[in-house]
Amino acid sequence: AKEVRFLLGDQLNIRHSWFGKSDEQVLYLLMEVRQETDYTTHHIQKVCGFFAAMREFAETLKSRGHRVHYLKLVDKNNQGDISANIKRIVDESGAKSFKYQEPDEFRLDAQLSELCNELSSSGIDCECSTTEHFYTERSFLKDFFKGKKTYLMENFYRHLRKEHDILLEAGKPRGGKWNYDKSNRKSLPKNHTPPAPLNFENDVASILEELEASDVKTIGSIRDSQLNWPISRTQSLQLLDYFVENALPWFGDYQDALTTESWAVYHSRLSFSMNVKLISPKEVVNRVLEQFEQHSDLIDISQVEGFVRQILGWREYMRGIYWAEMPEYASLNALDQDRKLPSWFWTGETKMKCLSHSITQSLEYAYAHHIQRLMVTGNFALLAGVHPDEVDDWYLGIYMDAIEWVEITNTRGMSQFADGGIVGTKPYVSSANYIDKMSDYCDQCVYDKKDKTGENACPFNSLYWHFYARNESTLSNNPRIGMMYRTWNKMSPEKRDELLKKGDSLLENIEEL
Ligand code: FAD
Ligand code: SF4
């Protein structure tokens, strides 16, 4: 081959212009490597999902007449490291040119550009192309907000709505409002069961055997060697259809709802398919808009806007933040938190129902929806003062869709406020009150959601004030939080002392909660 073209495991975009026509002289290279299975401890389903999707993709390429070199984890000559493998294969194939697509992760971007320096110095032409996946370029957000003090998601999102003519009527937002966030906050009515999630039952027995033979350390479980996540473009499109037909009409309403009745509620579960680029955000948004046009009598604008905002808004925004702020972002710890994550984050064995349910579900399905991540596990970690490195590592491992660019901005930024307010304007914390309003967890919990300091009091209630009190010097100047401190300061010194003591004792016994 004259040219080697490398694809990462999250670059499975068959509609990329690379694949327009086949060429005998081009060798496509995909590889399963220890470098990637080991940079954090991943959920077993996540590793299976990546490998299964990569293998399917390699087969699709071959069936379309492309030449493919696929390295399995267990292959003898696999050196476990991306650069080492590429160097060997470029050398063995006699290629004079090497191409790759822009990695979404900073560490891989650095690694591949360093590799290219090396290859270039030995006479190989190197080139990096875009992945042809996102709405925006890497640097778009940074340029868009040039000279501004803060990156406001809403401005970014409105700009993209206009640029791509999405949900507009004569240049104005459809339905009169840009944002229906306020109507997207309902809890699930009693005796209301969301549709069962669509599962794919992909057989991954051979991948599981290979992972075991290679001693790859993982977390979580998988039932009957069957992976319920989509691993091909066809399955991803099926999931998209299933979503628009069965969940979209209620998506916005119940976007924030928490329940023990369903693990996916009305969420799409499309994050894995999109993050590995089996389908693109544009296809997802366009399919949703098409459904809306055809059934606007059945689907309210608030449901559709609520969904579009997640993808056109949040997903692109987080990517922009990542490229604007890395690599410094990865070590921010604005609130100076330093605790370890309690060990029950890996077992779900805690008496707190909200956490035991959300963690057990994550271990079982490699999935929790946004509010479980933000207002249950993330909320607790922040209230408890856990070090953001610990929190990042957990989120980076446990979820099917966890890839650093979108994991770290959500975790360190949105959820842990460790970036001091780059992503969010204030910390997302709450007492039992919010969790109870949005869920059926508290009614099934041994702790008393109303009690703050008693023996059986819900830990969130005192930790909430403990959090604000210990961060007063950093947070009290924030105009969005000022009211909290006024409430705190109006409490009697005895009351405050009682709350702080209760919080201290909970934190001392965090493993026992
Ligand atoms: P839906 O609710 O159906 O939303 C549709 C799509 O919108 C998602 O597939 C996703 O692509 C996009 N989206 C929604 N919210 C966000 C967001 N805040 N940021 C970026 N995209 C968003 N998302 C990841 O893809 N990978 C992660 O590693 C990840 N880690 C997170 C960690 C924390 C602490 C929090 C609070 C959120 C995290 N998110 C992450 C964002 C969000 O929770 C997931 O994208 C979503 O739960 C995926 O499920 P879904 O596909 O059913 O989403
Ligand atoms: Fe969680 Fe407290 Fe509610 Fe129990 S009472 S489920 S610990 S918020």
C-alpha cells in the first residue's frame, strides 16, 4: 500500500469522504490496544461495545472493497500502544503516506501529532483530516466568545439554531421562545411507565473471552454475554427511529425525572452511537425535526426543542469548551476538594436509595441519564468534597458514552464546579428536597428526607449546608448564590453548629452511609 489511514475506535463514520471510493493502494488500520483498555478502569460493556463496533466497522469497510488491517487485542504482534503499532505497520506496508482523523481527545491528539513528527522525519507524508461529524470546528467556541468574560451556552446555541435554520420561523424561534427549559422539569406521574428500552442482544462472548485471556480489568456486569447497545450504523438508526416514535413526544416533559421504574425513562440512549460516530448529530437532529413536521399535532415544540438543545447546544458546546480549555482544564480544582470517593460507588452498597439505585443501575447497564449523573451521584460527590480527579475517573470508566472530551467538561465542569464556573454559573447541589420532588427514591429510603440533623436524617440535608459553609469564601460573592448565604446567616448559631457537626460526622463515616 502507498498510504496507511488510521481510525480510532470512536471514528466509525462510514459516511466520511475517505470511504467514497475504494483504492487498492490505501490500507485502513484499526486496532484494539492495552493503551485504551487501561487508561482508566472501564465498564465491561463499554469495552465490548467499542471492540464490537470496531469489528463491525472493519467488516463493513471490507464488504465495500476497502483494504483493512485489523489488530485484535490478542494478536501476537500487537504491541499494545497506538504509536508503536502504527510505526510497525507503516514500515511493513512500505507506505509513503500516513493519514488520520482529528482525535476528539487531547491525549490522543498529542500522541498522534508527535508520531507524525517522527514519521515525517523519516520521509513519510502525514496528514490529519476532520472527522466530518460535528456541527462546529474544534476552535469555533473559542473564536465565538473571543473577548467575552464567560461562555454562555444559550448564546452559542441560538447562534447555531440560526446558522443551521433549526426550529425557526421567519428568523424567529418556532413557538415564540428559544428555550423551553422551564417546561422540561416534570416528575413522572404515579403509575406511569415509560416504554421499555430497545435492546439489541449483540453476542459478545468471544470478545469477553479475549478480555479475560488478556486480563483486562473492568467494572460492572454484562448479562448472558449479550450487549444491549447498538454496535452498527443500522442498529443506531433503529434506536433513533425507536426514540422518535416512542419517546420524543414526552422527552422534554420528563427529561429531568428520576424513577426506579425505568432505567432510560424517555431518554434516547444515542450518546454511544453518536460518540463513536456511527451516526452524526445532524442526522439525529434532522430525523427529530422530520418527525416533528410530520406529527406536529402530536408532538409539542417544547419536547423537540428540549432534545435539539442537548445535541446542537450542549454537545457542541462541551466540545468547544474542551478544546478551548485543555490541557489546564484536566487539573482544575476550584473548590480545593480532596476526599476519596467512597468505595460503595463501585458496588452500590449504600443505604441511600437515590445513590444505591443510580449506582446499581450504572453497573448493570453502563448507563444513567443526565439527572442521575448530575443531581444524584455528582451532587453527592460535590457535597462530600471528593477530589475531582476521583470523580472524573469514575465517570470516565462507568458509562458507555464516556469519552474524555464530553465526560470531563460535564463532570469537572458542570457537575463538580471544579472549573470555577467556566461551564456552569453555579454549583449543581441540592438537599433531599429536589431529589424527592423529581423521584420516587425518597419514599423507598431508610433515611428521613425531611430530617436534617437527627439520627436518621437524610445525609444530603446537612451536607448541603456543610458544602456552602466550607466554601463561603469562594462562593459567597457569586450573585446567583448570595441568597443561600443570607438564609444560612439568618439561622441561629446553634442550628448552624448542629448542621456542621452532623455533616462532619457523616463525612467521617462516609463508608457507612
Ligand atoms: P438524551 O437525554 O437522550 O440526550 C440526547 C443527546 O444529547 C445525548 O445522546 C448527548 O449526545 C447529548 N447531550 C445531552 N446532555 C449533554 C451534555 N450535558 N453534554 C453533552 N452532550 C449532551 N455525555 C456523554 O456523551 N459522555 C460522557 O462521558 C458524559 N459524562 C457525563 C458526566 C456527568 C457528571 C454528567 C452530569 C453528564 C455527562 N454526560 C456525558 C452528558 C449526558 O448526561 C449524557 O450525554 C446523556 O445522559 C446520554 O444519554 P442519552 O443519549 O440517553 O441522552
Ligand atoms: Fe436520597 Fe435522602 Fe431521598 Fe434517601 S432521603 S433517597 S438519601 S435524598
